[in-house]
Amino acid sequence: MDINNTQQNIIDLLEKCEFKKICNLYFADNFKWTIKGSSVLSGIYTDKDAFFTKVLDRLTSVLQPKWDMHILNTYTDKDVLIVEMKGEVKAKSGDDYNNDYCWIFKFANEKIISVTAYYDSLLVNKILGY
């Protein structure tokens, strides 16, 4: 598997749950983040601040601070990185939020131009109270 330095840095940051850092360091100005499914977070985001507010901040507001993110598999082909992950964290309510993820990153000039994220939409809605 041929992973370049940028892709390896992103994998390392994913494992540490440093999502905002990935966005700030590696997103191109014209990025697109697509969250698949039918959760309240599903949609297309093209603005970092909107993505932080509508997705990351909403999730972190109901979850305990320490996430465990396990990288299960990575696949790469030139300007594409696919990462399968398993997240484990407790909600502030005490419920488990253990979600499975598959994120597909597309790159141009070492910057992320798009991410397509798949996860359990029903679990997201449940943890957010919908």
C-alpha cells in the first residue's frame, strides 16, 4: 500500500479524533464534505464553519470528551484514501456511541477536495435525541 505523508498524517489524526485539525490543515478552500444516510447530520457541507457548527459541535456537545477511534482498514489509490474506522465513546447520558465509519477522501495537490462519509444514521439520530 502506497500512502503518502499527507494521507498518513490524516490517518494519524483520525486515530486521535482530531477532526477539526484535519479540516484546518488539509481541506482545500473548495472542499465538499458529504454525509450519506438520513440522519439529522446528513447533507453536503462546503464551509468549514458550517461543518463545525452543524456536525462536529453538535456531536461533541452530547459525547464525553475522549473518543477511541480504531482504524480498521485503509485503502489508497493515488489521490484517493478510504478509511474504515470503529469509534467508541460514551454519551454524556451514559449511553454507548460506538459507530462504524467509512470515509472516502479525494485529494488534489495534497489537499482534501472531498470527503464522503458513511455511518449508522439511526445511531447518530438516537444519540442526538431524534
